[in-house]
Amino acid sequence: MALNQSLRPGLIQLRVLDLDETLKFYKDILGMDEVCRTSDGRVCLKTYDEFDHHSVTLRLADEAGLDYVAFKVASNETLQEMVKATEQFGYTVTEVPADSDQPGYGKRYRFKICTGHTFELYSEVALAEKTPGTINPDIWNEPPRGMGVIRLDHFLLYGPNIEEAERYCTEVMHMYVPELCNKPDGKRMATWITGSNKPHDLAFVEYDKPGKIHHVGFLLQDWNHVGQVADLIAINRLKKDIGPTRHAITRGQTIYFWEPSGNRIEVYAGGYTAYPDNPQRVWDVDHLGRGLFYYEGEIIPSFLEIVT
Amino acid sequence: MALNQSLRPGLIQLRVLDLDETLKFYKDILGMDEVCRTSDGRVCLKTYDEFDHHSVTLRLADEAGLDYVAFKVASNETLQEMVKATEQFGYTVTEVPADSDQPGYGKRYRFKICTGHTFELYSEVALAEKTPGTINPDIWNEPPRGMGVIRLDHFLLYGPNIEEAERYCTEVMHMYVPELCNKPDGKRMATWITGSNKPHDLAFVEYDKPGKIHHVGFLLQDWNHVGQVADLIAINRLKKDIGPTRHAITRGQTIYFWEPSGNRIEVYAGGYTAYPDNPQRVWDVDHLGRGLFYYEGEIIPSFLEIVT
Amino acid sequence: MALNQSLRPGLIQLRVLDLDETLKFYKDILGMDEVCRTSDGRVCLKTYDEFDHHSVTLRLADEAGLDYVAFKVASNETLQEMVKATEQFGYTVTEVPADSDQPGYGKRYRFKICTGHTFELYSEVALAEKTPGTINPDIWNEPPRGMGVIRLDHFLLYGPNIEEAERYCTEVMHMYVPELCNKPDGKRMATWITGSNKPHDLAFVEYDKPGKIHHVGFLLQDWNHVGQVADLIAINRLKKDIGPTRHAITRGQTIYFWEPSGNRIEVYAGGYTAYPDNPQRVWDVDHLGRGLFYYEGEIIPSFLEIVT
Amino acid sequence: MALNQSLRPGLIQLRVLDLDETLKFYKDILGMDEVCRTSDGRVCLKTYDEFDHHSVTLRLADEAGLDYVAFKVASNETLQEMVKATEQFGYTVTEVPADSDQPGYGKRYRFKICTGHTFELYSEVALAEKTPGTINPDIWNEPPRGMGVIRLDHFLLYGPNIEEAERYCTEVMHMYVPELCNKPDGKRMATWITGSNKPHDLAFVEYDKPGKIHHVGFLLQDWNHVGQVADLIAINRLKKDIGPTRHAITRGQTIYFWEPSGNRIEVYAGGYTAYPDNPQRVWDVDHLGRGLFYYEGEIIPSFLEIVT
């Protein structure tokens, strides 16, 4: 299959501080559907346009942030090869049995990478009960609510040693790096990584504290929907970080804001069509401000300092 | 590499009836750049956002239509495997030497498929002189002209025996079929085929005459640009077929019109993010009108009858 | 006051064939709010962004169509002057007492014009209970539903002797004619008339049958909302007439479709900023197709033939 | 005429520091056309969609800022009445003869208002040589360049005693005030004033220094063009103040930036349809941040401090 190996980030488990208020945001404002709750009180959600069982799990905790991200790979065969390669890369892998803590999911393999983030790989997940139509389908079955995000798109992780993390993603997960930013000493400051035509499935920024998440990105259709989201952020008095603006990096049109528990959310549209044979885009750190915030031309402090 | 095998349709050679007038369209209205001319008078063009040497070659002829389409594959190794598999599939392959009739292109392998269309495969092509920026790049280097199409996106071919053609694309080129339409007898009426996240790299409609092309599709950023293209079609008195409208199939937002030589052009934005593990969308032929033209709910005769 | 005399068409009473189904359309799809019902079973509606008591009244009848349109004028003084001038123009005026058949409305003056349409003039109407905010207001108080039309914008009337109707609107109502279309014999084929910066508050097309309405136009924010309305028309299987397209006349971006009772609705965005001192735009009837449907370049038969 | 008295701000004369560089901005980036130069070296410009001779005059000077703004009124009769009323209001009026310092303009009447700004009134101006089409017209004659601004829309003036200025505009020019902001002591902090359906033709902010201009606003079609302008600001390395964002006040979608001489420019789309009979929107100064910058929820210092 032309599109294979690591297909996409398919699941993310986030820690939230107030399940009711935060859930209200994810459902009524972001527009996700609640799929189910686990016996230990976590809530599983999906967007209206995703086929898989769920893509976001919220867990009540004392501190916001990321429990783990899980990548869907093309087949069980690929999964077994990647697990083996992950162990050879030096990470300790544990198996999470099918249908244990994530309803609908087949077995997952879990390991911590050098940046302090927990990754998982899996190849099987049940279809959701409510998927997009497949027989003479309409473009949606029920009107999208609120921001109407289309799908979980990508995330940005902050942690140490991102060069190794990038190497893991390319060597073991067979992803590629359409765009990167180097420090004056030639070391990686930031890296954008994808396994497909999307300009990034995930990204890393070098950071001294391990295991931090900067934002979870959800897909919107276009710039106009970015504007409509900005209206909703204002009307709902959500705390905005930056935007509507555009990245020169990825070219995405975007807004960043915080959900009620303090996890940063990005809604994102546009972006170029990435191909592994196209030249890599390279940024110097002194141009990174313009790269990140094309309309502002500089980094805003909150963007570098606030992570969960 | 996660995105590999058949990367994309990278080159299309079209026959045109009047080089000057048609070229004026491709350059000033569609917004492509002339890259070079061949010794036999053909003109090579690319969009502002493509990296490869050129993507469209125009050849003066007595009849409009398609000479061939060429697909870029991930590596020479993949190329050799696919050539072998193509021969095993039963098609006769001939080699077109590097830098012969298409400037900048490495060796290509050419063969005719069952539908009467000539396909080519290649793995090497020079970068264009004027590519998108790669060092601290802006979103473009020069303002896009006219319709400002972003890239060659896909094409739709009309010919007999599309089930075999679909089988060729999936078995040999390792593409997949996100969406298809069957006749009441269960035979394929139409098929949409991709090797990536794009909902289609190419499509076929079953047709009694071989080797016909229905349209070449170019990418636009979003619905607003579809509207701006509609303005340009009107102002330039181009002959429109249909649109602005939306496909339910692929979900693309679109307009179809004819360039001065009579080849149908589609400009296209939106469309879902395709994945090979998502369920296939299936259409019955009596819903195909709504599938093709979601806003009209029915097929217009010209769309089925006029091909080049 | 700089903007005075005839302020706007503020009220329209339409005949519908099935109150439940049609009302469901006006509320859930078009996005209007039901304000009240009259003792004789008529339903009064307004958009989310209108201040006045209501703008559309639906009356159950055997035949769809228009009962009357009512214009808000700047003051009671203006009203009395216009009534007098209307009588001098030759129309018979009757008074409809305040708060009689239209809740919230002050006294209205009713008369039939040469085209067979019933016009009304009024200067007083109560504010709606739910208006847009006025103290530190948000852009809306509740999320607009469905198509989320912003306000009643204009209407197009078909009937005989539109030159006299145009003369009435300019001489008595003090409106002006930014755009018109003449037949080869120099007689008026169509006329667009406004009292403000909107390119039209109403329009007439010469037609042999009196008292017909072609469409009621509602305002949308922009082209993107035109696209979203097109999605809703398709998903709700409404019968579309034409669009998304653009008028060269007025420059509006538009879709026409029928509500369940068969009255044609236009949703409309854009359009130039009209001024009475700008030159008049003049169309020959053989260019009218392009003037009406800039993207199609020709009139579609249904647009000329179907009225209610 | 329903739309009369003060029609619109039709002309603005700005001081610029470097005629060549600044003119390049107004022509190539903002998209205006140079109409003519005066014998004393000033440059007259108009947008592609304006009918009048020119709307912006640039004068080389040591300090950026505003020389004067001129309002077109409906007729010479209105003009004479307004001049008389202006004198009765207490301002000293001088006549600027026809075709003297502003080519194409009839006689203008000039006076200084309490805020230190010079206003002019006129009723006659020649049509431009290149106007929008009026006989079976296309939506434009030549493709708009750069930002492609549609027309001079409004301006914001900073100066003392804006309550008197507001009173002048309403009592003498017959404009109205759709929206205002009061300080805790009940005094006017800011006022938005219009003579038409536009939410503002001009605005004032109370300020201790007289005669300052905050920005000149040009009209764009919609939010998408706001995004395209943001791209152009970034690519051309113009200095942006704020945006893309939205005002709650007027509801306009907007960006502010500085032209090369340091005059602030706004490009603006959307905004509600204003009517003099609709309730006035009133803001408290502690909500003004959200009113001005709906997406940011607060005023940025540069917006209050930098004027020319």
C-alpha cells in the first residue's frame, strides 16, 4: 500500500482538572461527540468525521497534560516489526491488552521515548457506532456543532533530546521531516514530522522539562472556519493564545487557545501537500518567529513558556 | 517510508489545438509558469508551488486530448519492481530514456492500460529552477497569477474495462480506492483511486471509447478561491461546464470549465483526508448524480458526453 | 437625517400551503425565530439580527405567494407626506390600524400599485423582545441556526407596467435606481431600486400576470456562508433553482431555492455599496443572462417562468 | 432622495514622508491607481471600484498625518445649507475654488472643527476616467492588484472635545451615531458616526492632542480577503498593528498596519447594516477592549498611543 507504516496519530489521552466543565467544552464548543465512559470514569470522544471508535480520552487528574499518544499503523505485521525495531532502538515496550483501558481498541504497545512522552502503537480499532456515511453518503449526518472540528490532526510535544525523537520517528516509524528549525550550533530547535501528505502528524520543540505537551491540533475546513472559531472563542470567553494567524511553517491557518483545564488547543486549516521527495524546508532560529506566526513576525512569550 | 510506492501523478502531456491562445490561458489565467520549450515545439509548464521540473506539457495537435500521464514513484527500486509487476500484469512496457522528450526527467517506463490510456512511471526528475522557498521560506515567492492553481492534483479518465484498470492501480501501483460507484449489475461504473491522503490521484469512468480524458484537476486553497476562479471564468468568457458546486464524492468544492483547446479543467479545493484503513464509500448509479454534483442533485449531460 | 424617507422593506406577508412543514423550514433551516402567532393562525417570524418586532408573516392559503410588502419610513411626518403623495400619484390608500393584524406594528397605509402588488407604508413598530445586544454587545446572543440568515434584505416582483412602479418608488418613496435593464424598444425589462447603500431594496421584472413574487431575499455574511447554505440545501433535499453563483447586476453572491410551499428564496451576500450620485448601470436585454447569472452567462428558463 | 445630506467621506489628503516608497505601497500593495499629479507634486489616487475622480491625495511633508477630509453631500443646495449651518454652529468656513488644488473637484468649503481636524464639504466632483463599468458591466475591468481595496470607507480621528464633534456631525451633517463608548463619568470616550447603512463613515476617540488621525479604513469584500491581506502584509514585511481580528463594535473583520510613512491603514470587511431607527449600541469603557478587539478581548497599547 502506497500509504502505510505509520498511518496517523489516532488517539490521545489528556488529563483534565474538571471533567464536567471541560467535557462541556469538548462537546458543545469544540463539537466532539461523547462515545462512552470507562469504568474508572474517563470519557472517550470522537469528532463527527472520524471513523474509529474514539480519538480523545479525557482523564480527571490534579494536573493537566498528556498521558500518551497512540499511532495507528497499517497492519499487525507492521505493528510487530515496529515493536521489534522500537526495542532495538532502545526503548522498553509493554503490551496493553485489547479492550482493556481503551474501549474498542485492539492491543497497543506502549513505551517512553527520550523526550519523556509515552507513545503507543496499534493496528486494530473498532469502527465507531456513528461514523461518516459510506453508502451514497451525505457530507455529514448531523450538523456539526460549535467549532465542528473535522478530526484530530496533530500535536506538538516539548521535551529534551528531540533529535533522538526525530530519529525514532523516521527510522522506526518510517515518517519523514518536511520542515525543521536549527539553533546556531546546528542542533535541532524544532522538528515537524509526518507519515503522510499532511505537513505534520506531530512536532517536537527542544525543552528542558520532559513529557510536556504544547497543544493538540484539530482540523478545520478552511480560513473561514478559523474565523468562525475565533467568534466562538470570543463569545464563550475562552482564553486565546494567538490567532487567527498563519504559520509559514506548514502554512496552516490557525488559532491557539486553552480549554478550561488549561490544555492548549489548536484549530488548523490549510497547509501544503507534503511529499517525502520534496526538499526539506529549513529554518534558522532567528527566523522562527516569522515561521511560527507569519502575520506577527515574532514569537509571543506565552507560546514558548506555557505547556502542560 | 510511510508514504511510498506511487507518490503522485507528476506529469501530464496534453494535446492542444492552438498553442498561442491555449498557452495564454495556462499562463495568464490558470497561473502556471512556462518552464521551457522542447526542440519539437512542445511547452513545459509548472505551477508556482510545485518543486519538480514541470508538470504539464502541451503539444500542438489536430485533436485535443491526452497523450499520457506519468506517475512519480518513491525510488528506482520501487520503479523496477513496478515495471516488472506491470509486465506480469500483462502490459508491454517500453523505456523512455532520461532527458529525451521531457526535459529534466529521468528514465520513464511507458505502457498502455486496458482503458486505452498511456501511463508512465518514473522515479527521478530534476527540481525546477523556481521552486517554493526552502530556507526560511515565505508562503510564495511571487504573487500567484490569475487562478493561481497550487498544483496538478488528479485527472479523470474515460475508457472501457475500468475494473481491470482499478485492479492494476491497486495491485501493481499499490494505490487504494476510497470511493466507487457500481451499476445495478454490480459492475464498476466509476472508481476513485489514490496513493495518499488525497481522496483521489486519478479516477475512471466506464466508457465505450478508449483513451479519453474527462478533465485534469488542479488544486485550489479553499472555497473562496473557487469563487474567485468563477469570477475569472466569467470575466474571461471561458466556457464553463458546471460549478461552483461540491462533490459528495471526495467532498471537493469545484468548478469545471474548458480551456481554449477544449480540454476540460477542474479547479478543486477541500475533500476529505483519505486513509486506506477507512471504510470504502460506495455509490449506486442512481445516486451518482448527487454524488458528483451535490448541489444540483443530478448529472448534467455535458459531463457524461463531452470528453477529449 | 442623511438616511431617511423610505428606510427599508421591513415586513412581508407570504402565503404558504402547509404551515407545519413550511414553518419547520423557516425556523430550523433558514434559521428564523418564531415571534408570535395571530388569533387567525398566522405565524410571525424574525431573524436573529433584526431589531423590529417581526419581518415575515406566514399565512396558510390555497396558493403560495405574496399578500403584501411593507416599507418602514423614517417618521410619522414622512409617512403622512408619502400617503398624500401616493394618493396624488393615483393609488387608493386605506389605513390599517395599529396593532390590528400585525402584532407590534403601528398604523400602516395600504394600496395596490400598477403591477398588482399590495404595498404598505408604516413608521412605527415595536422592538422585538429578543433583539441583538445593545449594551457592550456580543456579535450574537445565541448561535444562529441553520442558514442563519441575517435579515430580510429585498424581494423581486413580477407584474405589468414596471415603469410606473419604478416611477412610484422614485417619485413618492424617494428611492433611486442603481441598475436597470431595457428591451430593444427602450422599454423597461427590469429595474433594481433602493433607498439606501444596498444595491436593491426591491426589484421589478415586466411580466404579463399581475401581483407575482419571484423571490424573497435574505442577507448572508459572505460567499463562504453561501457555500454553507448550498450544503444545507443539498442535505435537506430542498429544491434548488440556481447557484452558488454571482450576479453581475448588484454583484451579489447568491443561491435561489424553493421553500416547501413553493415560494422562491434567495440567500445573498456581497453586492456593491450603492450611492445615488454614482452613474446608473444599464443592461441590454441580450446581456441580461450574464447580468443575472454571471457564472452561467445565460438565463435559466425556471428563473423566468416560475413565480408565485 | 432617501439617502441624502452627507453621502460619504469622499476625499482624504494625507502627509507622507517618502513619496516614492509610500506611493509604491499605495499602488502596488494596497492596489490603488494613480490618477494624476498636481503641479505642486501631490499624487491623486483612487481605488478600482470608485467612480469619483480620486479619493486619496498624498502630499510630501516632514511629518505624516492628515491634512483634511472632505465629505460629499447630496447637492449644491444641501451644500449651501450645510455651510450656513456650519457657520451658525460656530466654525469659520472658507471656500476652496473648483479645480484649484484638487483636480476634478468642484468648490469645497473648509473649516476646522473642535478636535483640531480640518473638514471639507463639496457636492461636485468629476467622474474618473477609469470608472467601474456601467453598460452591461463586468464586476471589474482590470484584475484588482495586491490587496485590491474596494473603496475608501472611513477614518478614525483622535482629538479633544469629541462630544462637540459628534454634535456637529449629527446636527449639521445629519449623520447618526450607531455606536458609542462612555467613560465612567458619562463623557464620551469614543463615537462611531455614519450617514448611511455603513456602521461608520468616521469615528472619534477623545484625545488630548488635536488634529490626529488614527487610521484610514479601506473596504474589502470579506473575511477571506482579510486573510489574503494578512499574507501580503507578511510577505511585504509591512509593520502590522493588530489582526486579522474582528471588532464587536461595527462587527467589522479587520487588520491594522502602517504604510511606509507611518500612517495607519485599516482594511475592513463585514460590519452590520446600520439604520438610524435601530437602537444605539452603547459601550462602557471597561468593555471597550472587547468592543475594539473582539478576539483579543483587550486593547493593545499601540492602538491607543500611536497616531499621526
